[in-house]
Amino acid sequence: MISKEVSFQVENIREGSLYVEDILGRDLRTASLAIKHALPSNYQDITNEQLKKLAQEVRVSHITLLAKTADDIIGVRSSDPKEINMSTKGWGYWYDAYQQLFNLTPVSVGKGLTLPHFWSGPIEVASSNPDHTDKWGYFFDGTTNYIINPYFRDNEVLEYERRFGPGQVIKGFTKERGVLEITVFNPKNFGKKKEIVHLNGNSYIRISAQQIWYGSYKYRNEKVDASYIKRAINSKQVQSYKEDDIQGRNLMKTFVPVYSTPEPFVIGLAYDYGIIKKELTHELMVHVLLSFIVMLIVFIISLIFSRSITQPIAYIVEQVNDIAQGNFGNILHLNRKDELGLLTENVNALSKDLQSYVNDLNKSKELIEYQAFHDPLTGLLNRRYLQEKLQSFIQHANQTSDTLSVLFIDMDRFKQVNDSFGHNKGDEILRIIAERIIASIPSDNAIITRQGGDEFIILLLSHSLMETKAAAEKIVNNLKKIYLLDGNEIYLSASCGISLFPEHTDNMDALIVYADLAMYSAKKLGGNKAIVYSEKLIQSNIERPRLEARLRKAIESGSVEVYYQPKVNVELGVIFGAEALIRWKDEELGYVSPELFIPIAEDIGLIHPLWEYVMKEACQQVSKWNRTRSLPLSVSVNFSARQFQEPCNMVNKVKEILAASQLGPNNFEIEITESILLNNSSEIVESLKTLQNMGIRISIDDFGTGYSSLNYLKNLPIDILKIDKSFIQDIHEDYVNSEIPEAIINLARSLHLNVIAEGVEEEYQKEFLLSKNCVQMQGYLFSKPLNKEEFEHYLQRNSK
């Protein structure tokens, strides 16, 4: 309560002081205009006595006239003798402001108040006479050979703070029993060497550099207090310690950090621990005595009224035990008008309420689980369900020697519907498409999911190739039927790609990629058909062994290339980092998609050299860029599960590459998927902690698409959550489907984690993220992945 009241008063006085400063500045400009009309244009024709009299007339403390010399600006006339012949050359931005006034340009030093031909500096200790605190004004419009400098002094400047500042509140609280002292510390300067300014033969400390802003500091323990103040500011948590002898007292000191103002501060409270200890001992004795009395009374009453009380109580206790074990809804029958009767009614009410609460909780849980795994538009299962369940389906099929078919469906020319009729009508068509797919295949042994947009994936269990093709052709035929929309006949068709487990691959990701490749092949053939994947689809007449051989050669020769996608702090408008991505353009095969060759690299054991190549290239290149940048870039590299098979070797390799490239660990970030954390082995956890302790940041890539668990977010060494692009791209212009990104942002904020969104392609997506205070983004709205030359040009175009 004390810290809240004091912090409230400090914030009020600081906000109020700025307001009062502006009022004083405007009053000084009014005074300057009156002074200008009362004085001749040459300071040589003005006397100091004349300025004293004029200061009283215009109701300011003093007036000083400043004029240029060959290499300085000095006080040439003043009602304050200590201002005469005073040099200002060493005054920093004050001197710059004088030069701008003499040049008849607006003052742009970023401090104080600027008005036409006028500048008012902030309240500060007077360098000509440090015993005083002044508020100055400076006026020059070119009609005189001097700057007019009226100013207020001491009480006229500090009266607001004296009347409305936290002093009275602090004084009132220190009268409380046990509260000895309240101090408002400046954490930036407390415990450090005093910042003493030496100007005009005087030495003083500026207001902003004072170590203590308010209150007293009689019970001094500076070295220890400084460490606790620093710890409170860094941790944003209250810190306390006890000391047996500070000026002969047994004290407890508490330090409360306050961050609600632009400049944080720490409130220190000193308690007389002896009084607290005495009070605690007294309270303990009172409680012990009361407990003994109550126990004695209960014992006597139980002896006297055992038959009339203990039996009903036992009956009630039995029901309460049932409630504690989760058996709700039972009703007690006890016909009594006393307290036990009332207790019985309350227990019955509690049982009913808990039963209702549990029922509501189960319904809410079911709703949340439904929304997490279902598409809100069509009611079908969604991408997240497929990603979480596909591996278990493959494992089941593997154990039972069964087949698993994947149908990847994409509507042909659906974009034209959205462009012609709008997204709302397009959504109506998508619901009809979902209904037709459901009607085309039996629900047994089939799982239908919507991936987003006009893409659907269907899993068929225990279907032969012939049965799968028949099902796919039936779906394609039903989807090409006429769609009626507001009296308009719309003709659409669908392309379908098919892949089978284990015939084509036993890799979960590759199975989806192969079905996708087959679907695109169907589109290239005009659409409205189903195509079964074959290795010929990888590249025209390119077999997998040849692709593997070309990939080995590309890695050995270094012909794979690292691309960089910028990461942007949209709020500040700066590029703060990049994600390193692998790209491969083969002389014979042309461009090969990472979604194709990375699963192959994992299958044949090439993922380690591929990862090491990306690490070395990215770290060396970013280190080179950072040598010429004032704001260094960070680089993030994706780590697969294979890198964590030998965690110790991985950590050593990271250290080695960072040292060789001279890239600081604080400029390096690793991106891992949630599946890596499922193992949660002690070796993986320790390796992540080792990397984090080096200064490397740990980012969860594609967050929300895997096995998102609050447990690993809370307990494992994680710094950043990366919102998967599928959630961002699902957001509509009216912010429909924005619930999951907003939930991830709020979750990250509550766990004190940074958050970045990938896949930002539309302006309204950026605006939505900004409105939710997610300022770090990457995506095609800012830039596609670039090679190093293109990235250098991008940095040059967007540098600040």
C-alpha cells in the first residue's frame, strides 16, 4: 500500500511538473516580449540596475542578456551579478540552442519548450550559482544584439513540487509504527560515482543525476542497498533483506521497482524489524492461547453433546469426503433447525454448484478442444489436427501392416471466385465444397481436413490403390458440379494428388509433399483430375537416386546457397535480423524445393553437413555485415531433431562456428520445432540451457501447429515464440480467425517471452499484429528470402 501510494505521488508530481514547466516557459516568453519593448536594441546602452528594476516589474527572479563574442556566448548584463561574464561554451545542447536562436532558426535540441523566436530550457541547477534551481527562457527575434534571458528561481520553480509532491505522503507514512524511513532512489545513479559538473568555477550535480529523488536516507548501507536496487530493477520484483545493526537498529529493508513511468525508479522502505518480530511473537502467543481455549471448549462440548452433534457431523463429513473425491450431486437429509441444519443446506448447495461447475467445465473443455482441431468455416478438422495425428496414424498403419492414403485437393480457379464475388461468397462456396467432399466418401476409415484457403487433405485408412483412386475420382467428379450463388451458375473443378504409405515413403512430411507434388502435376495437366504420385514427378524423368547423388555433390561443392529473409521491428521501422534459409538450384535439375530435398537429406544422413554449411555461411556473412552497422543484425538458423541426437557435440559445434566467424552469441538464434521438446530428455534440456547461458536465444518455430504445452513453455529454456504463418494467413480483413494469434501473443506476454509473426503478406495482417503489440514480423509484405547480394541492397535501401 505504501509503495503504491508513494509511486502514485511520484508519477503525479513528474507529470504535473512537466505541465507546470510548460506554463512557466510560456510565462517567460510573455515576460521576454515585455522586456524587449522596455529596453534599447544594444546591450551597451543597458545597465544592470535597469535590469533589476525591470525584473521586479515583469515579475521574474532575474534577467540576463547574452551576447556573442569571437568564440563564445556570454552574459553581458544581468540583475544577478554571478551571471555577468559567464561563459556558456561548455553547456552542450544549451549552447547549441543559443546558436540556433541567433541564426533565427527554430530550436531543435529536443529538450524544453520551443516557441517562435523562443526556447525555454528544462528546470536545472544554475551553473553560475549552484545554490539555486532555475527555470530559464531565451528570446531573440533579430531586433537586438543580445538574447533576452528572464528566469524564475527556487520557490517560484519548486513550489509545485513542494505543495503537491510525495513529501507529505512520505512524512505521513514514516509516522506509522515500525516504518522508519521511505526513500525514492534513482537506480541509474545510486551506488555509482557522483556525476559532478564543473562549470564557471562551480561544481554541482544535475537534477537528473541525483541519486535520491525524494525522502531521506539516514539509515545508510550504500553498497548493499545499491546491489538490491539493481537486482529489483533487473528482475522487476520486490527485493528485501535484514540487517542486525544499521546505526544501532535491527532493520528490514524492502526495495520496490516502479516501471509505470518513462523513467523507472525504486522505492526503499526501512522497517524496525524488532517491532515486527515483537508483534509476530505476540500474535503467535495470542493464536496459541486462543487455539488452546477453543480446543478445550470443543472437547467439553463434544463430551456433553456427543450424541446430538458428533453423529450429524460424521454424516456431513462423509458427504464432504465424497465431494472431495469428486462425487457431486448427492443430497443430505438432516431435519434440524440449528447450525448443523444450515451447514447441511450449504453442503447440499456446494455439491450442486460443484456438479454444475464441473459440467460447465467439461463443456468448455470440449468446446475448446473442438475449436482447436476444427476449421471454424466448414466444421472440418483443421491443419493442426492433421499435424498432430498424422504420425500416430502412420505408426498404427506400420504396426498393422496396413496402408494409408493421402489425398491433397486444391480447387482450380477458385481465386477468380473470390475476386469476382468477394470473400464472403467465396466462404459460402467453400462450405458447399466441404459438404460435397463429406458426401463423396464414407466416414469410416476416412479423415477430412481443411488446410486453409481452398486446400483440403483427406486420409484414407485401409484403402488399396484402386479404392483410393476411385474415391479421389468420385470427389473430383462431385466437385465439378454446378455451384449456384445468388442465381449465378459457377463452374469449378478440382485437382487431386495422391500419395500412399508405405509404398511411396515412410516419412510423415514427405508423404504430404508427395501428394502436393501430384496435385500440382494434375493442375499442370489442366486440372479436374486425380494424379498418383510417382518419382517421375520430382523432376521430369529424374529418379530419386539421381536426386540424392546431385544433392551430395551440391553439398560437397558448396553449390547450395543460403538466403536471408529480413526480420523487421515494424514499430521502430528497423531491420533487426534475418532467418537463414537453404536454397538449391542445380545445373541439371533446376530449382529444387526445400520441402523436397530436406526430407531426402534427413533420410540419407546429409542433414548434418547441410546444417553445418548453413551455420558457417550465415554466421560468417552476418558477422561481416555487422562490422559496418551501428545496429547489429541477429541471424536465426533452423535446427532439426537430428541435431539433438548428440546434444553435446551439437553445442560444441555451435561454439566452434561462432568463435570462427566472430559472431557474438547474443546475435545468434536457434529455431526449433515443438516436436523436439517432446522427448524432454535431460541431455536436450541441458544443451538448450548451455546455449541460452552463452547468450544465444531459443525460438519455438511454427508455434501452435504442434504439441503446444504450457509445461515446456514454463519450464524449458525458451526466449521466443514464432507464430506459424498458417495462423497469420487465416486472418481476414475484418480480423476473423484472429483468435489463435491473439491468444499466442497474450500467452507469450504472460510468460515474459518475445513473440514474432511469420508469413505476414497483407497490410491488414500487419495492422492487426501491431494492434496486439506484436511488433516483430517477417514475410513477403516486407521481403521474400534474398541471396546475400540482394540482402545487402535491401539493407542499404532500408537503412536509417
